[in-house]
Amino acid sequence: MEIKIEHQPSPEILQKLGVFQWGIWQKEVSKFPWTYDTQETCYFLEGDVIVTPHGGQPVQMGKGDLVTFPVGMSCIWEIKSGVKKHYSFN
């Protein structure tokens, strides 16, 4: 299972996806387990995060990144600086 990241996507891509109409999620510095029951696509407005899939390598992401998490993935989120992101479950 692969986390897909597009760094600094163009405004046209964000508009086409309707990113700015998605909900917003915020979280302070913390570390917690998470499992994706559905695919999530999100766009980071703020923050610095390391997500480590179980059995996989850590992936760093943060402000300006458009990220897709696959359905069924279990991971550990480690939030290094507070996160604010738009998100959509597909």
C-alpha cells in the first residue's frame, strides 16, 4: 500500500478536485495509530507530519502537499507541528 504525495499541486488541480469545499481537520502535536476504512485525499494547509505504514517506511508530508492514503492502510501518525488540512473520503 502506497501513500501518494503531490508536492505543491497547481491551483488548477486543487480547483478541479474542489479541495477548498472539503471539510477541515486540525490536530495538535501528537502521535497516534490510524487505519483507513476508506481512501482519503487531503491537502495540507499547515503542519509537518511523519506517517509510518505498518511494515513500511516513514513518509514525511506537510504544508502544500496533496496526499492520498489507500483504503485498508494501518499506520502511525506523528504530528511534529500542528496540522490543518482539507480532507475528503472517497
